[in-house]
Amino acid sequence: MKIIPNWRSRLRDYSTIALGAGAAIVAAWIALPEDLKAHLPVDIVAQIVGGLNALGLAGKFVVQKPKDEA
């Protein structure tokens, strides 16, 4: 397995940001105390993360160039 040559530019892609946001939400959910989790419906959190992951996957198929390169 090799890292792509322009990996730093991939960090700014919308797809990477969406997937990272989904991972951050899951990590925050795990870190929450149980009494706070009781006030947040797990279905809503799962739908948000699922939606972000779907957007991230869909974004991999769209050209994502910065404005100055477009």
C-alpha cells in the first residue's frame, strides 16, 4: 500500500471533511457520560453519522478542486 502523492490536498476535500466529521461525532458520543447520552436519542446520532458517511462516499465521485484551480 502506498500513500498518494498529493495526500495533503485530499485533507481539504468535502468528502474527507464529511467522513472526518462523522468519525468525530462517534468519538464524542463514546466519550459522553451515560446521563448525557440518555437525553440524546441514539437514532438521531446514527442518522447524522450515516448521512455524513453517505455524503463523504458520494463526494469521492465528484471533482473537488479549490476555486483557484477551477
